[in-house]
Amino acid sequence: MQHLLDRVLKQFVQAGSLGVRWPDGAVQQYVGPQAGPQAGVWLKNAAAVRALLFNPGLAFGESYMEGAVAPLDCSLYDLLHLLMLNAMRPGGHVVEQLGAALRYVRRGWIQFNPTARSRRNVAHHYDLGNQLYALFLDKDWQYSCAYFRHGDETLEAAQEAKKRHIASKLMLDRPGLEVLDIGCGWGGMALTLARDYGAIVTGITLSEEQLTFARQRAQQAGLEKQVRFELLDYRHLQRQFDRIVSVGMFEHVGIGHYQTFFEVIRKSLKADGVALVHSIGRNDGPGTTNPWVNKYIFPGGYSPALSEVFGAVERSGLWVTDCEVLRLHYARTLACWRERFAARRAEAVALYDERFARMFEFYLAASELAFEVQGHMNFQLQLSPSLTAVPLTRDYMTQAENRN
């Protein structure tokens, strides 16, 4: 198998150089014709070689988790940088491209997320335990892309700026507006909208861990009469709101459910209501979720191209009253999370084990690089049933953002 993987790597590495230590101790360099990063990898046994040859998209992460693959004279980030950069080149790893094509055919089933399956998928990641997320999140427990207005902010400052940026698009121009937060996480956005903007907020989630924590936070903040959190699937909503916000939840909806999602927003908004949907997306057209990410991190998840989203919005009868693309903001956010997790890695091992810590550091590094070299981005869609619900220009957003 080694000679076959050797042939693949000679074609695969077109940018930068990759050093490989084979299981027998031999070291070989693969140098591409184009300039790029330098990294090395140690393939410790024949099983790792075989797995990387036949199922690289899944096997590389699994082999790293098991300790069968390790960076060689570089960091994990450096190694993934080289591999993910070259994976974007046309004609990369032929086996992985075939696997991606097969996943594309099956993606409707992979992303089939009825209520019961959605709950299992959410529990898989978000119910891992709050102690884990306390290792790297900011003090408000924001587990989504921050907003770096200048580029040198702390994580805390950038997450506060993200909430202000979103609030400005929600047009919270008077107290007492009823706001729905779909996928409310640990409650930070809902509590901010209530405390700083006088909103009456209902947050819904499918995570029991997040629900319990969010309710505790509301009580501790003295906002339990102004903010309510419920364990509820968005498809079961039965009332209308002045505003709807959803941050980092749309990635878990699944392509077969986009139409339903936006129809629910349409029927749950009052006639002059405004919604803001913040999601990860991709700039290179429809694709598939990496099989390792789907298995270990976000089962049923997918970051869509805007072309896959707009059709569903149009059919729902909603206006897209604003669209903004945030390119490298999540890369900066993930870099902060990766550094914080690394600083407290020993605590993660104590909470779980070494294999889990490897899985999580792989996830954070690979996710960061997805935004840096593989075309991922964030988008924010402002939506309304009404043609006239928002002003003619975006000036009101800037004014509101600068006031708070």
C-alpha cells in the first residue's frame, strides 16, 4: 500500500512541501511546483497508510485521534494547512473526490433531520458538558462567529460587537418588542437583547444542557420575567413575534428542510416583522460535509452555498432586505478558541481522555483552515414579509450599532 500512497502524494502535493516518515522509518519529501507551506507527517503503521489511501476524508482525522498519525517537525495546524490547501486543487486526491461525489448523491439522506434525529444530533455535540465549552468560549458563552471591526480585538470584545451588529439589523427601536431566538445556545444573545434593548425574548433549543444553563443565567441576571427558554423544535412554533434571530443554527437544518425553515420564519413573523439569520456558508457552490466532521462533530450538519439558500427564501414569500458576507471573521474566532483550548488542553484530557482532546483540537484547527483556505464564510440574511419594514438605506444599522 505504501507505494500506492506514494504515487498519490506525488500528484497531490502541488503547493508547498510535505515530509513523510513511513512506518519503516524511511523519510521522503514531496515538493510541489508551486510555493506554499511546509509540513511533515509521521505515518506510524500500515493501517494508517491503508486508511489514508482508501478513505482520506474520514481516515486522517480518525488516525490522528488514535495516535497512528502525527505531525512531523511541525504543528497540527501546519500539517492541516498544507493538506487542506492542496485538497482544494482540481485533481487532488482522486479517491476523496470520488467519495465526495458519492456523498453528494446521498446528502439528502445524510442531512435528513426530522425532530427526533435533530435532537440526537444536537445532543451529540452541544450536550458534551458545559465544562468543556468553558475551556475556550468567551465569558458570554458565544459559540458562533465573532465580529472583528478592527481585527485586533479580544475575543470578548469581538463577541460583544457581534451581538451589537446583529441587534442593529433587528431594528430594536423600542422596548417591549417580542423576539424569538431560534437555537439560543447558552442564552447570551437572548439575555443581551433583553437587558440592553428591552426586548421580551423567547429562546428555543434542542439541547437540554444549554436549556438548563440558560435558565439559570436568566434567573441570576434577574431577567426570568423578560426572557423565557424552551426545549422546542422550530417546526413546532405556534405564535408570532416582532423579531426573529437565529445565530449558528441554520447549519443544522439540512438542505431538505430549508423550505420549511423559512416558511416557519414567515408565519412566525408579524406583518412588519424582521428576522436575522446568521450562518456558516461556502463560496464555491453546493457541496458536502466532510465525513469526519459529520461523524464526530456535527452529524447531519451542512454549511450551504448562498445559491442553495436563496431559492428557499424566495419560495417562502420573504424579502431579503439585506445580505452581508463575513469572510475571515470566523477564522479569527476559531484561532482564539484554538489557542484557548491548547492552553487548557490538560483539563480537557482530565474531563474526557487523550483521544477526545485530539478530536477537539483537530476540529478547531481544521475548522479555522476551512475559512482560511477552503472558501468557507459566514452570511447574515435580514428577512421580512414586508417590502417597507426596514428603511431605504443601511444607515440605521450603523447608527444603532454606534449607539450601543
